Amino acid sequence: MTNRLPRQHHRQPFDAAGEVAHLKADTQARRRRRRAPSRLDRHTHELLALYDAGATVAELQRWLAARRVRVHQTTVGRWLRRRGCG
């Protein structure tokens, strides 16, 4: 019976900073938003003017519905928040 020593694997030292950089880059790539333009973008000027004049989100939704743009109130609210309103 021969006495064998376990093989030593010659691995490169673990680079934690490099791994973290790789993970963060991967996270950014996954997080990147690819959103299509909103249907509300066509009415930006009118919506912002109505909102500045005192219209509520529900009233803006009804105004859009009269123009055959069907959206939920939360969609209008999120759209306004993205533009720094509400």
C-alpha cells in the first residue's frame, strides 16, 4: 500500500472585491428598465396643465377616458409622480 498525499489544487486566491464588482454589474444589467413609452406621454402638456389647475387624479382619468385612453387611476398617479408632481 502506497502512502499518497492529497493533491493540492493550485487555485487563484479568492478575490472578494472582484466578485462583488461582477455581482453589482450583473444586478444593474438585470435591473435596467426597458419600458415602452406610456400612452399618457402623448398628453403630457394637457395632463400637467390640468393637474396644475387643480384637477385630481380621478378627474384626469376621466379626461383621458373621454379621449379613449383607458388607464387606471394608479397609472395616472404613478405617471404624475415620475414627472415630479403629486
